[in-house]
Amino acid sequence: MALKIITKRCKGCGICAALCPKKVLAVNEVEKVEAVNEKECIKCGQCEQHCPDYAIFVEK
């Protein structure tokens, strides 16, 4: 697993999903981010760098 998402911290702003070049992330129906296609993750770190709530981390 390349991504660690702390759902308690996530407010569902969607910044990480919008910046993901491979569209790995999406905001679900309860307004929390989830990995919908994690196998496509290239571990670029854009989600981690721009998350205002420190709710997502890329494990390298």
C-alpha cells in the first residue's frame, strides 16, 4: 500500500484528488478522500504536499 489516509483528519476538500496526475484519489459520498485506483499511484507526493489537514501520506 503506497498511500496512508487518515480519514479522521480528512475534511473532504478534494485538493489531493484534483492534483493527482493519475486520478488515484476521489472524494466519496461521506466527503472523505479514498484511493479508488491505488495501483496507478506513481508516488509523486502531490497529495501529501498539498493536504491542508495532513491526512494523507505517501509511503516510499
